[in-house]
Amino acid sequence: IAGDLGHVRLIPWVVIAYLIASTLMAPVYGRLGDIVGRRRMLMVALVVFMTGALVCAVAPRFEILIAARALQGLGAGGLMTLSHALIGDAVPLRERGRYQGYLGTVMVSATTFGPVAGSFVSEAFGWRAVFLTTPPFALLAFALAFRLPDQRDAEDTQKSFDFRGLLLFTLTIVPLLVGLQFVPLPGREGTNVAFLMLGIAAAALVLLWFNERSAPAPLFPRTLLGQAAIWRCALVAAFYGGAFVSLVTFTPIFLRAARGFSPSEVTVLLFTLTGGAGVGSFLSGRMVTRTGRTMLFPSLAMTGVAIGALFLAQTFSGLDRIALQCLYAFLALCFGSVMGVLQVNVQYVAGTQGRGAASGMVQFSRSLGAATGTVIVGSALFSALPAADPTMLSSFRVLLERGPEILSTLSLATREQLMTAVSTGFRNAFVVVALLAGASAAAAWATPVRRIWQDKPLQG
């Protein structure tokens, strides 16, 4: 894309624009689905997502591509949120765990195979063809959506949407996610921009808090925020997102720089991580349906992740490939046992009236936690590299690109300093992942509603 359109420095914004828009819209779609109907909003989301993909495919300039990616994100924000909520409309409570497991397996499978398919498509037909693969699937999903029930809460249909809350929410999330991209790391400046953006986000968050307390139909209903089971599930999702996405993001760097794995070996271990999460989602969904227990599985799973990440922090340089792959498979099974179960739990607590808003809240928390956690783990990783030494930073970049063979071209002192910094950085990063997982486990163990007892929404 950069070779075709230029503006190499703008490449991150192709992802950032999508991330900001999709994160922002997740709770909005959830709330609108409660008011005007979830099936109807799913169709809107599909149309917006497909339109954004088509504009991406024909974008003549990088700026238009970024804007189109933002448009695509505006649609994407509703796809997972409304899919989870619509399962609640169509499937009895005790069966939802199984179907949420199916949905999680589909999502992880798409995440695993999508980039592989995309690389073949872009190599054979060009990068624009990747975006053209989206409309056929969107049209199929649109046709299937007609078969779904279109439920909404009778009381909510009489309420107006909280546009002032949406504005303040936007002023909170957009500066926050933009500011996170400018948090200073070794070799990257932008401290003043980061402080400005984060300050705006903090001020808007305070105003949003007061608005939501007084609005007649708040974007985040007070009845949901007051439920300990819901806001604690949101906390579980936030810390989970930070731990999981950080591990997926920095594992290729770890395998390449610290262990000297080839690109194909990196791909195999990443497949273990993402594919194993799909298996964990499927198995946990079946167990929820069979036992009725919900929060037991995220509680045990995130405890396991915390222990596994600490073990990895202590042994990452000594584990052979088979042991490392087994450890990542264990972590993947644990990670897969969380998000679908959280959706079942919050839908049980929220009932029909707030099902969409509750699902959106959990999905939003995961996305926000992923964005924030990745910055925190990245800071822990790169803090070990001396920021004042441009030679060290340059050597680290070359190490990532070419692998350990470049070490022989460095002086003995530089080589030892570089590998010490790399080892320290990854140890710090894995410890932070363990802390995020531990915080998620603590919130999961503290969630009061832990089992589905009857096939009707929980009252009170």
C-alpha cells in the first residue's frame, strides 16, 4: 500500500482509524439495538462496513484510504456486539454458552486464516483485491440476517437517543486512543501531544460521568452500570484484552529477536496461540451449557494465564520449541475461555431490556483494554533499550528484520549489551502481561453472578 500510495509514515493510521471507529461504536450499536431493534442495526452495520471496504478498494490517495478505514470501523463496531446480543434473542439462556462458543471459534478462525488468505490475495491480485473480498461475505450475512428475530424493548422505543452522551463519549475515546499512539517510547517522540490528548480525554470523561447520571436515556444505562456483575465483567474484558492482544502483538518480536525463530516457525506458533483460543472458546461454551456455570471458567482461565505468563517470563530463554509451543497452547486454551462466557453472563444479568447495551459495554471494554494494554506492554519491552543510543535502536530493528545472524556483525560489547537489553525487555513485557491477566482473574473471581439457574432473565 505504501509503495502504491506513498506516505509511509501514515501506515499506522490505516489501523488506528479503524480501531478508533470500531471501539467508539461498539456500545453505541448496542444501545441503538435496544431502542430500534438489533437486527435492523446489524443490517446498518453491514452496509456501512461493506461501503467502507469498497471505498478502500478504490482509494486514490492515502488520506482517502484512512477515511475509508474509519468508515469501515464505524460498521465493524456493531458486528460483534450485535451478533452476541442477537444470540441472546434467538437462543435460550442455558444454550447460549454453546452458541457463544461457536461464535468465538468462528472469530478466532477468521483472525487466524484471514491474514494468510490476505497475503495470497494481495500477492496475486494486489492489495486492493483484499478489500474486494469483503462485500460477498457482507451480502451473505445481510441475507442471513433476515432470518433473525428483531426484538427491542417496548419501553426503550419511547426514549430518545443520548446524543450529548455520544458526543462526550467520542471526545473521551478518540483523544485517548490517539494519545496512546504518541506515548513516548525509545526512538519515538510526541510527549506533548500525548499529554494534550489524554488531558482532553480525562476532562471529557468527567463530563460524560455527570451527563450519564442525569440523562433520561443514557448511553450507558444506570441500571446496568449499577450491576456489579456487569461492570466487573467489563473489567475482566478490559484486562483480558490488554493481556491477549499484547501477547499476540509482541510474540513475533519475541520469537524473532530473543529466540531466533524463522518467519515460518513464528507463523506456526502464532497459529497455536490463535487456533488454540478457538478450541478454548468452543469447549468453554459447551461446559457453560452443560453445567450452567459461567464465571468459573474465566476465573480459572485468567489465573492460568497469569501463572503461565510468569513462568514464561522466567524461562523464555531456556524453553525448547516443543515446550514453548505447549505453553502457548495452554495459554491459548485459557484465553479462549473468557469472552463468550462474559457475554452469556452479562446478558443473563441485563435481561432483554439492556442486552445490547451490556454486550456493547463488554466488547468496548475489551477493545479499549487491548489498545491501552498494548502500549503498556510495549513501554515495558522497549524501556530496556537505551533511548539515547541510536546505534542500539538501529541494531534492534535490524535484528527483527534479519534475525540473529546480524549479531556476528556487531562488536562483542554491542552484542552483549543488545542481548541483555532484549532479555530484560521481554522479561518485563511478560511480567506486565501476567499482571494484566492477574487483574482480570481478580475481577472474575469477584463477580457475584456465577451461574445460570433458570431459563429467564435475572431480576434485580
